[in-house]
Amino acid sequence: MSGKESERIYADRVQVAYAKTLDFVSHAVMLLMAIGYLAYMLQLLPLTVPVETVAGNWHLGANELQAKLNLSSGWNCFASLPAMLHGDALSYASVVFLSMATILCLAMAVAVFFSEKKWLYLAIATLQVVVLMVAASGVVTRGH
């Protein structure tokens, strides 16, 4: 070593669990996004909205496009199995999975805090998971 002692890097079990979960989820999301994109662009599954229609309406905002094409909003695109078996729904599902990465990582942290009996951290992490789940569900903004 060049005159310095190497520093020890310390990571507790929560950090390791969070990092391993984030690593797994990020790789899984990249794979799902690639599959969803290919299914959408190559039209391997039927599309809810044809690519040409989307391209022809770039000038519209999301709400305007949704109203013009009479599309469902929010979680409604996952309301039934036939609705989910569309190329654009599969692509959208991969983006939803990506947004859930933080919740999954925090859930792993909750499990470790529980096993280590760190009750205050367990309560804080559990509250974070609950708040994120409520926010993701759309319960608070429903009807707006």
C-alpha cells in the first residue's frame, strides 16, 4: 500500500439488503423494459393504441390524448387479463415496476429491522412503505 492504510468499508445488514434488492430490481426492470419495448415496437402483442396514432398525436397532452382516444387512466389498464395482454400495457407495466423499486427496497429494510428488533427504524420504514403505497394507489387523488 502506498503509505496509507486502507479504509474499511462498513455496511450494515439493512444497507446490504437494500443494495441487493435494488440491484436485482434494476436488472429485472431493464430486462422487462427491453421486452416491453420490443413487444410494443414489433407489435408482438396487439396494441391498445397503434404506434401511428401515438405519433400523429404528439402535439396533445396526456389528458387530451386520453380523452380523444377514450383510454382508461391510472391502474385501469391492469383491470383485466385481456387488457394487460397488450404490447403497450406490458411496456407500461415495466415502468410501473421501476417506480415500485423504492417500495421493494424499503420492504426489505423493514424485514431486516424486524429481525434485528430495531423498533424505531422499523416503524419509520413501515410508515414510508405505507405512505408510498397509498400515494401509488391513487386513493388520495382519485376523482381529480
